[in-house]
Amino acid sequence: MFFFIGLAVSMTFSLNTNAQLTEKILYKFYKNNSKAELRKEFADMHKQTIEAYSTLNNDTIKLIADLFNTVFENSGYKKYGNYFFQQATIPHVEIGGTRIPFTTKFTSLTKSVDAKSILNDSLSMNSILSFIGKNPYDKSNKEYLLNRTDISKTESDKIWSDYNNRLGFISQFLDFSWSWQRSISSLVPYEINSLKFNNELNEVEIHYQFLDYGAVDIYRLKDKAWIRYKSIVEWNDD
């Protein structure tokens, strides 16, 4: 356990993150409808994730990565072959009741061909969110259209259409939850909120959230593979 604690605090990746998106690049792709070019950008970012995953040299951290992939597979979630950004790290990790400072950048691969993981990259994510913009009909947006009396219906329709078109363009490549009723606030659709291991690291209570579905489950390690033992609670955010 002490071996894990030391590496959890100090372990970092020296991965060269060349594949990053800027708002300017996104607008260029959008204006030219450059779908192949943007898909290549996401593919390059996914390749960096593969490279980072291959550098994992700590058994416990690798177990956590494998646990994420197992939970992902068990969720039965299937989409359209899109990419998704991973969470930056895991907020709460315990081993035998002792809180562990997990500062390692979270890295995991999914076996699914329907959703490919990308390392958390705040620059690219902020650029994407800025490109999409705020939902014109979200009440949290001070300029939301339902209160706009200073513009015509034609102008209102154009604002909504522009937003919807940008969102639709990005959603061809990225997997995230969205609706016309609220703004996009996160590009991380699959998150582990807490992990509580026993001392032997062969059983864990995991609190996780997938899009509009969440659960607290117990997993056990058997023959180097995580198996869901039982579900404590499940919920839907519909």
C-alpha cells in the first residue's frame, strides 16, 4: 500500500500533448465543414491516450484503470463511435479506510469501438465549450432568448440556429449529454467520484456517474478481473 501512496502522489506523465484544439481551429473546420480533419484531431488525441496508458507501470493504478473500463462495459452504454474526454483525476480514493491523495492524471482505455477515451485536456475542452457557446434558451444565460425583446424573431431564430448547428457539428465526434433546455457545462460524460478499497485491494465500493445514470456498486477482483458483486443504489437523472 505504501508503494501505491508514493506513486499516487508523485507519478506524472511526460506525454507531449501536440494534439490540442483551439477555438480558431474549430471555427475553421466548422466553416469549411472539415469533418475528416477534425476527426483526425480527435484520433490523434486518442492515440496519445493509448501511449499514456502504455506507460502505466504501477499495478494499483493499472487496476483502477481496468476498473473504470469494467464499469464502462457493464453500463451497457453504446453511442455512435464518438470520442469522449476522461475526468482529470479521481476526487476520493480510500484504502482500508485511509484517504489516499490521488494526484495522478486519470488514464484508461475502453475496449468499446463505440466510445474512445481521450486524456483530460483543459485547453481543448475550454475551446470546444467556447466554440459551442451558451444555450440561448438556458435561463442561466443572462442573454437567453425568452427574455430578449430587443431582437426580432428572425434574429432570434438565427441565434438559435447558429448555436444548434455548432453543437450538432461537434456532436458528430464527441460524446456528451446535451439538450435544448440547458447549456453544455462539461465534456466528461463518464466519471468515477469515489473509490473505497479494502486493505487487500481486491474489493472496492465505487460511486460513479454516466450521463444521466449513476450507481454505487461493489466490485471484487477475481483472476485479475473486476466483477460486479452487488449494487447498493442506482439512480437516473431524467
